[in-house]
Amino acid sequence: MQSSPPSQISVDAIALSAERGWLENLSMAEKLPMALAFGCLLGLSSAAFDMTFLAWIALAPLLVLLRAASSRTEAAWTGLIFGLGYHLVGLSCCLGLYPLRWLGMPDLFAMQTCALIWLVESLHQAILFSAFALLIYCLPVRSGFVAFYKRPYIPYLLCVPIVWMFFQWTIGTAEWFKALPVNQLAYSQHANLPLIQLARYGGSGLVDMLIVLCNAALAQLVLDCTNLAPALGQRVDQFSKVIGSTLDCVLVALLLTVVNIGGRAETADVAYASRTDSVDNFYDQTPTVPVGIIQGNVSIEEERMKTSSNAEIAKRYSQLATNIGVNLLIYPEGVLNSQQSEHGLLLDGMQNLVRREKKEIIVGSIESLNDGRINGARLLSFLPTKEVLYAKQRLVPFGEFAPLGIFGQDVAKIYSGPERFLQGNQTHLLQTMWGKVGVSICNEIIYPHLISTEVRRGASLLVNIANLGWFHSSSLNRQMLAAAVFRAVENGRYVVIASNTGISAVIDPSGMVKSQSIPGKRGVILDTVQFLYKPTPFSRMWWL
């Protein structure tokens, strides 16, 4: 019997694991420089550089890199290095501290000191990026907006913005974190008035969430359509990953369109609410109040190295305030110090002006107390009033106080003298003849909760006084202006900025900058404001 030949069977090898993405094949040493470069790119979206479009796309590379991370350690390092790049660019204003000759520092040592401050603060704030990256890496996430009861549970397009908001706006602005969050992502959009009307309902954090949502949708599309990194978990709906991710991007684009259309209508409503000729608005506001903002442009070297005498500085401010025909004058931070309070100098001149012309003056002052000094704001009025002094509540770390009691005393002094600065422990509104004024001093304008607390307690006008002379011609003044725009929108109030070296400005409740000064110039801004009383949804939300 003839046997049949054996049959031929072909077997294909099947991989037990998915094909590794291109980024996964790179080592951590190769990926971290990419994280640094993309972080610097996102940093260019800061209000200091006006490349606002980068905020909508430049966070997505971090999210893609996190999917390619091989461990929790790599994810944390990726977030830290990305955050470092972002803040090195966004906080480059710290380099404006140079030169420090007014502190008696040689130029070389001063340069090293400024660079160290820049690096340390950038690393400090990058910790939040690291924590964000670690949590996003560890969460069981799936594509889309819909959660599921089986692992992976969490929808990617919801968890990424929420986690971001928690770290950047809950922890990042907390007093115990001791940070100066002047370059938050939302501030990059300060000139986009229709978009930032969202802040009226959820604060700056809500604008941040929308920006991060766009980045997350873009990152999801890249992950689901390319082989750069592992794709996200399966979708709950029946769409394929490519189609589903594309539809998600379309939904986000539609959401942006709706927000901008609604924002335009909101801007028009705010403009109407600021009109004084409407009967409907009679109880919501005062008539327009003429205001003058004095920008003395006294440099830090002029003040500390005594290149101008106290009498010359007093004369400069007196000349600026003479015959300008306004009811309310606002001077910058620290104008009234112990020297200018002496007989015949600036304080005497201001009091004479108040009595003679029936004006009111809000001025930054350094007040001496029994156990130290405060950086405050004082109201000078021709009417008797009890609320005449505000004490600064958020002091500058290593500038006005030593965090956690390091060295047991201040390690740097903004104002000369042996006393230490005391921290104000509660909000004090200044009671003018037109209404209550909520005052913030310098960096306090970047803390939303601090300003909204003043509004909840009755502030109908917001004033920020600052002295940025020690940062010379850096971009910090533009970043502070961007933060002030958001405080105006969040609370539905006029915001007045009086800065010694600029930028001084008047901002209306829609966030429009009505007038602003030229930095580094001496002069007066003449404009009008209104004392407004109607609260916004955000100003009512004490937990935000």
C-alpha cells in the first residue's frame, strides 16, 4: 500500500503584546530633552510673549510622552522637565532683577543670584507638572468623554482637564504652596475677550480647563491614529478609534465656537450694564467717577541708592497730581514710607491736596507697628471714615518674609530698615465716598480667591497698587496686567492698576483695557470708573 505524502501546514508567529510605539523605543535620556523643548514651546504662550495660539496645541506633546513612559518614575521626570521648560520661559522676568547694585552686589554675583532665583522658582512650580504627569500616567483611562464600569474606567477628555485644574488652580494658588503663579495657562488668552467671559462663571480655571481639553483631544487623536505611543483604552461607544477621536475633536471645536459666540453676547451685555443712562441699572452702579493714576517712575536705584533726594521725589509726585481735576487719586505701592511721612514732604502735600480740593487718595504706604511693619494701602479722605488702612495678606516669599521661618528672619528686604514685615490676617475694604474699594498689593492680584473675597464682602471697585521697579524693564508688568484682566471679568468689577514704573491701567468688567500707561515713563492716566454692585456667579462661589 502506498502511503500519502505528509500535509504542509504553515504557522504564523503571533505577538503576545502590541507593537511598541516609536517613542517607547527611546530611552528616558532621549525623551527628557524632548520634554524640555516642548515645555519651552508652551512657555512662549505666556502673556509676556503674545504667542497665544501655542497654548491650544503645545501641551499635547506632554500627554503623548506620558503614554510612552515606561514607569511612574519616568512619567514624573517627564512632567518635571516639561514644567521646568515652561516656567523657565514664562518666569524669565526673574532675570529682570539684574542688576542688584542697589543691594550692594557686584554685577557677576548679582547675575548668578538672579539666575538662581529664576531656576529655583521654575523648579518649584514645575513640581505641579510632575504631580499632574504622574497622576495621568497612573489613572486607568479610555478614549472619549464616557466613563465605564470596567477597567479602564475614566474618560480621558474629562480627567485630564480636571486633574490639571486641581493642581494649577487649587494647589498652585494655595497660600501654603508659596508660589507666584503669574504665568498660568489661562492668562495667555487675556486679549481674547469673548473666550475669557467664561471666567465670569467658573473663574480662570474654567478657561484653563477648556485650553487643556483642546490639547487632550489633539493628543488623543495622535495616539489613536499613529504609532508614536500606546493608544488609549477602548471607547465605550461603537466608533473606531480613528473615527471616534476625530468626532471628539469636532465636538471640542463646536464647543469653542459656542463659547466664543456666547462670549460676544456676554461682552455686549457687560457694556450695556456699564451704561449710566439705563433705568434698569440705577441700583447696580454709581455714575462715572473720574480717577487719576499717578505713575512716578521712581527707579529702585533712585530710591535705594539715593540718587534722588526725598524732597525731589516728593516734588515729582506733587507736580503730577496738581490741577488734574479728578475726584479719586491712586498712587503706587510704597510711595509713603517713613521718609516721605516727615514734615514738609509728600504726606503733608497729599493731606493739603485732600483738604483743599476735596479729593480722596489711595496710596501705598509702609506702616510701622509695635512688632514690625506692614506693606499697606491707606485712604486719605476729607470725610471722616473708619476703614482707612489695608495690610497686605500675601507676602512675597524670600522678599518680604522667609518661608517656613528659614534662618529665623527675612532673608531679603524690599524696604530698608531692621523691622520685619507682618502679614495681614483679614480683608479690609477702604470706604470711599462712592463705595467700598478692595485693594490688592503687587502680587496679590494673581490670587483669584483673595480678590473674590473682597467682592463678596462688598467691594464695588478693585484697585491694585504695585512697585515693579526692582524688576526693571522685564515682562512681569504685562503678566500682571493679564492677571488683572481676569480678576475684572471674574468679579464683574472695574480694576485699576497703579504701578510705579508701569504698566498702570484701567480695565472694565468685560476685561477690556480702557487705558494703559507706557512702562518706564512718568505721567498720569486720566479715566473714569464705576462702583458696581451686581455679583457674578464666580464671585458667589466662595469655594473657588
